[in-house]
Amino acid sequence: MTTLTITLTAAQTTVTLPAEQGQIVFSKEKLALPAHGVQIPVQAGHLAPMAETAAEYITITLPWSTEPTYVERFLQARAEGEALALPANQETGLADYLQLLDQLLTRFGIRPGPAATPKSTTKKPMKARHRFDKALVNEPFHVARNGSRATVYWTKRNEMTVKTGATLTTELPLNRDGSLRYGTKYGQKLRDDHAAAIADHRTTADVHLRSVNEVGLFLYFGDTNGWLELINDRGQTLDELTRVD
């Protein structure tokens, strides 16, 4: 169950999501685009991403862990009745957010584009799913990527623990234009949040993060599927030990 906070005014409806997952605003006027967000027009109750004018607009302020580019692609695909295939390094967490967004749009009567015809009636899973296993709580998993080195435990359903002595990569992945990639910026934010436990690119205390995705962003700026980078002493990945097909 997800608990929402809804604020109604004559001009707009604001839906605030829990756990710092952002806001969704339905309005008749086109609002300013948030610094970290997306916007899509609605025409006659249908998503209309190519519309120059619209009867309504949806403005979404995203959590910092969610990349706007893929949310825009999701809304575009939904408008066209297509399934969105997520890249491996964006699967963790993003698919859950998109499913929540899809559910909210449906509940508010927002439908795919009027000409949308899905290619298949069989729904394809948006991502691999993983089940928390208490039997693995005390099992160390090791990361060695792009100069980072760490021992990590999946300590709780929503908690990963990076043990003291982890080495953080100093290489900053960049876009082709030389700007910082989204994963780089978010990884830097995580490091800033835990600055008291870092010295000279090494952790001086255990660092508790919320997901496998955050572990990758924190250690090496998340340029790959983190489930495949966490490997136990027997050479098994966390993915193969916890994946639910």
C-alpha cells in the first residue's frame, strides 16, 4: 500500500509521494519545468506528448535517484502503447517507480494515446526481480569495478551495508560533451551524504545505503548492473542467488 498526500485547488491537483519520491501536479496551465523533472501534455484524457497545446498538463518532480530521460521515454512509450525496455544499469528501482506512476495515471483517468495499439497482449516484465533472503544476511559480497573495492552485506530488505575500508573510484564518468553523467552526480550526492565516513576515497566507517543501485552509484558511479557486480566467495552473483524469474 502506498500512502499519498493530495492537495486540491481550483487550478491544480498536487499528489505528493511518500519517502521523498517527488510530486505529480495535474494542472490546466503549463507550469515551469522542475529542475529535476518531466512534463507531458494531456488531451481529452489521453497522453499527448507531441501536442503543442493541451487541455491539461502533468508536471512531475522526480526523486534524485530517478533519471528524467527514462521517465520521458516511459511516458512516450505509454502514449504509443509500447513496452519500454530499460537498460540493465537503470533497472533497479526505476521499474518500481514507473509502475507506481502508471498506476497513478490510470487512477486519475489518464489513458494512453488514442491511436495507441499495443503490439502484444502479453505483458513483458520491465525488469528482473529479486527477493530478499535472510539466509544471506551474514554472507559477504565483494565489488571490484573501475578501481573501487568493497565488501557489502544485504543486511535488511531495504538496506545494504558497505563495510569499513571500502575504496571508492576516483574516475568520474562523463557525457560525450564533457558534462557529468546523471549517475556521477547522484553518486557524488551519496558521498556527500556520508562524508563523515569517508577519508581519502576510503570508508572509515560502515555506510548504510538503501539499495543495490545506490551501492553501485556510491562506489563506482553506477555504470553497470550492480546485481552482477556483487559476488560472494564462491563466485556467485547476488543476482543469481536472489533473482525471481
